[in-house]
Amino acid sequence: MLFRRLCVSVLKSKHNPFFLSPIFTNPLTVFQSYPASSSNFENLKLGFQRTIAVNSQGFVSGSTANSTMDDSRRPPLVPIPHPDSFGRTEVFRALEASLGATFSSQPTVPDPNPLIIVISGPSGVGKDAVIKRLREVREDLHFVVTATTRAQRPGEVDGKDYFFFSKEEFISMIDKNELLEYALVYGDYKGIPKQQIREYMAKGCDIVLRVDIQGAATLRRILRNGAVFVFLVAESEEALVKRLIDRKTESTEALLMRVASAREELRHLKEFDYVVVNKEGELESSVNLVESIIDAEKAKVHQRRVVI
Ligand SMILES: Nc1ncnc2c1ncn2[C@@H]1O[C@H](COP(=O)(O)OP(=O)(O)OP(=O)(O)O)[C@@H](O)[C@H]1O
């Protein structure tokens, strides 16, 4: 359509010697003989490069030949039926013939790389709540199960809540460099098994890691820009404290410690790529925003790349 408009506007120009030429008074619709012989074509020169040919039945043929291209390399002049009047297959085939090449059905760009998403933020901000919902709404997401040496609590499932190991087993994993990151927390080890990440990335899954602020700093040093770092915050300090009180899971000492650390932790915000404000009663919006971040990362021309 655009091409036809171009031809018409060029031809209607008062500088054009073909103005009101009889070929453009014919409707460009009737298809009688295919392929039309090149003698049927009247050639119109547009500028210096592109030669356009329109036959009396309304077929358009063109080549991008420049003056130095020899005939053996030039695609054959093939009439192209107009999509208004002919089926998609006929137009498609004619375009291929005219270009002298078939159109590839290969994906235009490769699949995006699997992503590692590190979610961090102060205690009580809603990391677990956001991740739990994210896993419900998003397929191909693997939440890494942490390895720990702490005792299994009633109701906890090995391999789902944590992977439970003895201290000897855990130290052996450290020695064999099988952990991406680990820490000793109140006398117990916690760490991220590399093998689990490798396995799920190989399946094309995106990986979610939930870590505290110190863990995020360590992962940033290891993964650099290979992972995307998301900092979750509450809309205010007041909202965060109320949320922690309402959760009723901490002793008063632990509560005080978590609230005090939250202030300090906020200073690390600048080390992250994105910040998501998890507002009171708006968990769904926070999850949507994390999803949008993942989608945007997957649309990046220069994809993050990481080898674990
Ligand atoms: N947007 C929200 N609105 C209201 N309540 C929320 C919101 N997000 C999370 N919560 C609630 O706040 C409490 C703390 O959330 P959660 O346990 O997910 O925090 P966390 O960051 O994982 O904490 P911690 O690091 O201490 O484990 C939970 O009771 C959770 O249900």
C-alpha cells in the first residue's frame, strides 16, 4: 500500500513525465498471466537506485540494483501480486522469488538468557510474601532452597524449606567450592548450593535468591552485573515496624534488633539495580512490579550473562 502511494505521488508530480500515464489509470487488480514477461513492463526510474516496473495487469516488480551490480547477481524481475487482490501465499512466494531468497522461519533473536534475581531488603518488609506470590503467578521460576546446618523444625520439609546438612557435610561443601555464598549465622551455617542453580538454569528457568543485605553485598561481589538485584522496602519506617509487630514471630529483643538494622540496611540501596516499594495492602502491585522488572530484563539487547 505504501509503495503504491509512493508510485502514485511520484507519478502525479508535475515534474514527472509519466503524470497521468495510462498505466496508472488501470486499477491494479487484475491478474491474468504469471509470470508476466519482462517485455510487458514499463520501467520507471525513481531517483538513481531503485528501478520500479509496473506491468499492464498491475503487477509490481523491482530491484535494488545499482549501476555496478552485474546481471548474474541481480535477483530476477518477478511480478509481485498485490495483497489486496491475491492470497498471502502468492504474495509471499512472489516476494521470495523477487528477492532471490527464501524467508527464514528461525527466531529473529535468540531466547533470552535465564536470569538470576536477587531479592533482598530489611526484615519484615515482605520478601517471603512477594516471592511466594511470584512463584504462584510466574512459571519457569526456581526459588533456590538454602542449605543449612540448623536443626529441622517440626513441619519443615527437607528439600522444600531448606536442605538440612550436618556441619561436617556443610564444611565439605565449602571445601569443594560447591556453595555460591555462605555465612555462619548464630552458630549455624547457611549457604546457596551452586549445583541447584546450574541445574535449573540449564532447564531455562530463572532463579530467585532471597538473601539478607549482607548476603546481597557478597553476591554482588561474586556475580557483579550478571544478576539483577532488587531491594524491597516498605513505604515508611513506621509501616515496616508495624508489619513486624503484627507478624508476632519475634521476641522483643529480636524485634528491636531487626528494627535497628533496618535503618542501617537502607544505606545499601544504591548497590541495587531496582527498588520496589511494598506498600501496605498492595502486595499484588509489588509482585507485578517485580514481574515487570524480569520482563524488562528479558527484553534487554545486552543480556546479563553469568557462569556459576
Ligand atoms: N504489602 C503488604 N501489605 C501488608 N502486609 C504485608 C505485605 N507484604 C508482606 N506483608 C506481611 O508482612 C509480614 C512480613 O513479611 P515477610 O515475612 O514476607 O517479610 P520478610 O522480608 O521475608 O521478613 P524476614 O526477613 O524477617 O523473614 C508478613 O506477615 C506478611 O504477610
